[in-house]
Amino acid sequence: MIFLYSYNISPYAAKVRAILRYKGLPFEERLVHPLHRGELKRLSGQSGVPVIDDGGQVVVDSTRIAQFLDEKYPQKRILPEDPTLRARALLYEEWADEGLPRVVQPVRWFLPKNRQHTLALFRSAYPPGRREDLAWKAIAPLAYHGVKRKYGNRIGIPKPPEVLNRLAEAMDYLDAALAETGWLAGPQPSVADFAAWGFLNFLDGMDGWETLKARKRVLKLVRAFQKDETAAPEAYDVEDAAMLDASHHRRTTQTPTPNKKRLPLV
Ligand SMILES: N[C@@H](CCC(=O)N[C@@H](CS)C(=O)NCC(=O)O)C(=O)O
């Protein structure tokens, strides 16, 4: 049995989850709690997700996991054998892993309604209850702070029009890159498509979705793999709203001390 250590809001974990499903590999997901990462650390020597444990073979980082899975389970290859297509798949994967987050994470986190969805979704993966709610009052601003530090700019965070314009521009490029076959590298899905999907699937139903939907080939890619049940933005409840208020309050009145060991959460 393969175990996948993840967060339900992690695009890199979504990428691995989609690859496991595409290859038809049975797996069990272990959602890591952001305040309890001891087991993950003992297992993998670090505290980021995704990590897989395949019968004692522990692999960290979605790119390495994808390569490991493709070598061990060659059915439905996601790394093309043809060297040109393989190079293209790896280059586009690198863009989807490193460039696309700078476009998509601001959409998920800097548009207020989307941030509510994202935080509510994150919270929904863990047991209900007052104690846990209390913990989330701390986790939510920490998570947001981590994202701001990573994807904000020196004067704060970009305004919604700028965030959406950057999304539109990137989706134009992506749509054009998909024109030949509907996939990024050759006639079949490759690791690059899964990497892009990992980020884009979260935008379904969020502010910015119309921008994606208008690019037909991008829309087809987002619809191509099984939608993450975990990724569906749920209506947030009153407790979640309170949690968000706490995060706004924190942001304007005091800067949370960054805990280098724990940040960034996402
Ligand atoms: N390059 C890594 C990036 C993974 C990553 O950034 N994971 C985030 C969640 S989306 C995380 O776990 N951050 C917390 C940490 O690194 O401690 C990959 O492809 O797997």
C-alpha cells in the first residue's frame, strides 16, 4: 500500500494524488496536521508535503515522487520516452511547479472570498470542536502570513485586478501551449499536465474561474482528471468566518512572529 502524506489544499499533493489515480495505484492518504508534523519529520527528515511511503520507500517532493512512480509503475507513463517530449514535459513541469504558483497562489489567497474558501477547506480536513477551532485561530493567520511572505511584494499584496490580469495572461500562454494535442508534452498526459492541474483545479468555482473557463483548452485540462473531492470550495460556516476575522485582525494590528521552523505552511 502506498501512503500519501498531504494537506488537502496543497497543489503539489493534488498533483501526486492525480498521478496515483491516473495510474490506478491504490493509496491511502494521511492528512498531516500543520501543528503536528512530528511523524512526517521522523519519516522523511523534513516537514513539507507531499511525501509518499511505498512499502518503506519514502520519497519527498512531487517531482521526485512522479519520477519514482513512473519508474516503479510504468503503466500509463507520465514521463515520455521520446527525449524531446521528455525534455518538454520536464520543462513545463518546472514552470507549473515554480512559475504557476506565483500566478495561482495570489488568486487563491489574495482575493478575499477565495481566501475564505481556501482556509475553510483547510480547516475542514480536521476534526470539529472548540479546541481545534482555537488552534485554527492561530494556524489561519500563520498560513496566510507564509503565503504573503512568499507571494506578496514589498508593499504588501497585489490588488485583485492585478492578480486577475496576471492569471489571464498566464492562461493565454497555457491555452496556446495546449493547442497542438490538448496536452503540454505530446499526445498523452505527462507530469507537466498533472503539475499544472494540481494548481488550477483549486480555482474551480472561485473568483477567477471565469478567466480559466474562457480558455477552452485550459478548461479541458482542468476537467481531464478526477476533481479532488477535497478541493471543492465549501460554503464556510460561522466558525470559519470568525477564524478569518481573526486573521484580518492579526494582519492589521500586529505582525505575527514568523516561526521559521513551521513556515511556510503552504
Ligand atoms: N517542491 C515541492 C514543494 C512542496 C511544497 O511547497 N509543499 C508545501 C505545501 S503546498 C509545504 O508542505 N510547505 C511546508 C514546508 O515546506 O514545511 C514539491 O514539488 O513537492
